[in-house]
Amino acid sequence: MGYMDRYLPQPSNAIGVDGPSALRLDPVSLLVLIVTLCAFCAPVFVLFPPFPPRKSDALRETHTKLGLDPSRSNLRDHWKVDHASSPAKPGIKSLFIYPVKSCKGIEVTTAKVVPTGLEFDRLFTFAQLKSPFPVAVGEHHHGAKEKEEKKKKKKEEEEEEEEKGHHVWDFITQRQFPLLATVEVELWQPDLDKMRGKTLSVRSGEAFLVLRFPWRSSGPTGVLETFAAKCLRGISAQPEKEVVLPVAPPTEGEVREKGYEYEGVRVWRDTTTALNVGSELPEELSLYLGVSNKLGLFRMNPENLREVFRCAPKKDEVGYQPVVSFQDSYPVHILSLASVRDLESKVPKDEVLRELNPRRFRANIYVTGCPAYDEDSWKRIRFVDPSRQGDDSTFHVSCRTTRCKLPNVNPDTGIRHPVEPDKSLRAFREIDAGAPKTGCLGMQCTPLFEKVEALENQLTVDMPLEVLERGEHFFKKV
């Protein structure tokens, strides 16, 4: 035995109270250990999550999200209030904008009225490429090198242009792809208080649009995505994909750098040239929506707005040419909640359709305090702000809103009812001689401005409504 060995403890084969049995943990002790570890790790995961942040998370540092939280919606009591016999005067109950056509709307408490309607409304639309010929994935959004090569081959370029003439970008809506209803849209505006004292990037002073849709990858990656979503945003969160875009039109340099293209897009029978920013879209969005054709996202070109005629007032009557962005037909859609409640009483309910939410009809202005269908005879209306004399918002009520099957889609789930409320609308609301066999609900309006040099008004929730003129309507088709 060495010098140090005599002072070291000697191994023993005996199993006593200090042996291996002392390392065994009973179930209660094991549970306490697990709970203790979880209690220690949970705050660490919350404060320092081991997952990369989303692109849009940076906006919280310098921007504020526009709109009301759904829990504070002014429409949350739509089903329990008698909107036809409200003790208050008729007025605005709720305001909505839809920056991306057919996607989720944003409820606001105040909105700027411009010639195209409410500011930020229908600035973007999704579209699919329809063609009688196969189109390669890279045929659109060519890089600079490919463009230079095509310039050298004039004959080939002419042939390609001739073939391209057969390709058409068609706008898409919930009518064909109901899951568009579940694509979340956020609009973030610069916040000067948040920016103060910070080093800002070049584009910190701009507004941004964020599009999100649920998406989980397959296999272990999907499990990790789900775990990350719940750690970052709460136990009910699900994995998502997102797209972040500036609201303002890009510069010519940015258009070239990002591979955007000005292309024709068809909205009903109108074809307008707009900026295709589809190169920003992830491939998963087409799969989620069920779009098999090439998917594009178009931003309206402010220099190429769609002119409105038919039932709209003429330019020499109102001092400007009525225009729209990607609205179906007219700048502003007004809907009476009393009319929705009356229609709801006629619509059969089932497991899919339990109530008729007014958000199904995607109006910009929801009004209350009017008898059901009183709006059918409006010709000119005014919203008055009692706090500021003379700051009124006046509208030409151009025609009735003819209804397709889009309101059959549940705005929360994207599930489409097979027949309602379309069937009831056709049965009870076929009221316009210009639109036979079609149900009507709501009114299409054109803004009127007192000063031609300042085409801008303001709307706020609770503004009283005055009917200035009544008359007959006859819908004129495109």
C-alpha cells in the first residue's frame, strides 16, 4: 500500500445505507425535481427564447400596429343590440379597411377618406397567372443577366412577347380560395415616441404591411416549429409564415433589385398595370391557399388607378374623376347592422352557420340606428363630426351592393357554407331591376369633397349620419 493509499477511503462490497440504494428517487421526489427544473427553465425560455425572432418583431421597436384588438371590436355586440331602434341618432358603429383584397380586415376607430375610399383600403390583391401554354417558374421576374441575353436575341424576344400576350394575371378572392379569409394582415405605422433616441435604419420612417398564414412543416421540423411558436407567443399559438412589405411604392432601384415587374392584372373586366411583388411570396402560401397556378401579389400603381363610371357621379359634377384601387367596383361600401340582423332572422342556421356575422360582408363603414333596409333609398349622405364644425364627410350613394357567394365564407375559419346566406339573399333581397336573380345588401358609395384642391376627409366611429337625399337606384353592370 502506497503512502497516500492509507489515507484514501477503501472500496467496499457491502451495501448499506450509504450505498447505491441511497441514489434511488421515489416518484414524489422525482416529480418535485422535474417541477423545479421546469420552474427554473420557463422564465429563461420566456426571457431568452432559443429561437430566431420573426422579421416583423423588429417593427415593435419603432412602429405601432394600426387597429383594434378583436377583443375590443365595436362589432362584438352586433348580435345583442337592436340596431334599428337604437336610442342614439344613426351613426358609425365600426370602420374597417382591407389592405389586401379578400384577406383579413383591420378595424380602426378613425380613417382618412381619399378619392379611392378609406386610406390603405385594397392597396394589394393576389392574382394567379392563367395561360393556355406551360409557363416556367422563372419566366417572370427575370434577373438582369437574363434580360440582357434576351435583348441580344430580338427575334426570340418578339416570339416570347407574342406568346406572353396569351398569359393573363387574374385577381383571386375568397370566392375561389376561401382560405384567403384566414390570411392575417397587419399595418405598422412609424411611432415617433418609440424612435426617439434610437439609431434608425433607412426605412424606419415608413409604414409596413405584414401578411401571415398558418403553416407547419412535416416531420421533426414541424414539431420544432410548433414548440417555438408556443414558447414565443403562448400555448395557443401555431407556427406561421410571414411576409413583410413596405406600404409605399418602391423606388425604381428597389424594383430592379428585388425583381419586381409592372404587369397587367385583370379585375373583373378591368385590366390595369400594377406592380407584381410576387417574388416576396413563400412557396408555401400557394400550397396553403390551394392555388395551382403561379401566384402573384400586386400593388396598385397610384399613377394608374382604375376610373369608375356607371352609377358613379361624373367628373364635372363632383370636381374629380372617381377612381378605385382593387375594390370590386366603387370606393366605399356602407352596410347597416339593422339590415344584417333582419336578414339573419331569415337565414336557416346549422352546424356550419350558427350566426350571421356582419364581417362576412366586408363593408368599410358599418352604421347603426337606422331601420332595416332604410339605406336602399339613400342617394346622398353626410357624416358630421360635432366636435369640429364644417369637417363633414359627404358621400354620393351610387348603387346597391349586389351579392355573390363570398359571404358564404366564415371570416374566422375560411370554411364556406354550401348555400347560405346566398340562398336567402336571392330569396328575400332581389330588389334591383338592374340585377335580376341577385340579392342586394349594403350600398356602394363615392366620396364627395368640398374643396377640389384638398381631396381628403376624416371619418370617426360614432359620427352621426344624416340622409341628405333619397331616390331610386338601378344597378348598371360592368
